[in-house]
Amino acid sequence: MDLLGKALLDFYKDQSRGPLRSHSSLGSVEDVPVSYFFRPFPTMPAIEQEALLQCRGSVLDIGCGAGSHCLYLQESGLDCTGLDNSPEGIKVALQRGVLNTVCANILDYHSRKFDTLLLLMNGIGIAGSIKAFPDFLKHLKGLLQPGGQILMDSSDLIYMFDSDGDGGIWVPAAMEYYGEVQYQWEYDGDFGPEFPWLFLDLETLNQQAAGAGFEVEWLRNGPHFDYLVR
């Protein structure tokens, strides 16, 4: 069930059917304003603005959603392709004016190489788990032109866990890594399937990237344990 895509399409058609809710395995339930996926550049977080300004050459926007990042990059004169596995989301992006789109899972995409791969709104999460992240990076590497770059952001979720008096962190034993979270969308009375999402602390990202042959350049921090890297 493509509930996120359905919510995007309903909002675009001015036919929203109640709130879009995000349920997580960390115990949180959050109402997600669908309008956020349609935000223009001036209202984007500073991390996203910085990432878009760092884009160069041909760009693949991975997890493009309603296409807001693509639209800005097109207007800036860049060759941008929006990729998403949501058919309804891609439909919205096309209707909003995104010129080049691909409806696919990024791990199934091999058609073209790009100068910039863009993974925003914690695009790292698509990897799903710490175990899968090295292969995810290797796949992305195969989509890069020589001298290409990956721009990605994430958050360190360590702040969500209790600490002891010695500075240790209490993480449930069932979790292989504290940044692995299960999510589920709720919209219009329906619940979608659960899906895994990964958040990485910067030190772990550096280790994983080095193992895949990448150099990591920190670009900026956000206001709440989030960061942007190249």
C-alpha cells in the first residue's frame, strides 16, 4: 500500500483525507504535515538548502517524493532525475513539473551514472540496516561518474536512549544497532506495511564509508543531532 504516495496525491488535488501519521518501533506516533513535502527552497531546513547548493552536473534525487528538490535544481539549470518507489509520488512530481522521473527501488536501478547522488530527509535510511549499508554504498558507487559525489544527511538517535551514571547508553538487547528503526504509515484509516529505516551516527558513517572506499567530508550540522556530509 503506497499510503505516503496516496497522501501526496490527495494533498496535491486538495482532497486530503485526514492526517498522515508515522508509527515507529521507538514508540512514537507523529502527525506528519503533508505540506512539508511540497515546501519551496526558502522554507527548507538549512541542511537541505546547503545540499542543493552543493549539487553539480547531472543529479539523481533518490527518494524524490513530490519533487520539491528536483524542481529547485531544474530551475537552477541542472539536469535532475527524480527517483522514487512510490507510483503516486512520481505522478505528483510529474504533475508539478519534474521533467525526468524513475519509479523504482534504488537498489534495482542501474540505467545511468550521475555526477551527484542526493539523499535527503535522512536518505541513508533507505539502506534499512547497518548490515545492509556497505552493499548499499557499493551500489551507489556504481551509479557515480568519475569524480562524482554523494550528498546525504542523517541523525544520531543516541539522544533517544537513557544513559547510566558512567556515560553508557541503555539500548535494547534486540537491537543490533540503535539507529535501526521500524516505521509504518497510517492514512485515511489504513495502515501500510512496516518498513526498516536506518539512522547513522557520524562516526559509524565514517567507518562504513571508508570500508567502501569513500572519503567523507562533513559539511554542516543541523539543530537536532542531524548532519550533512559529502
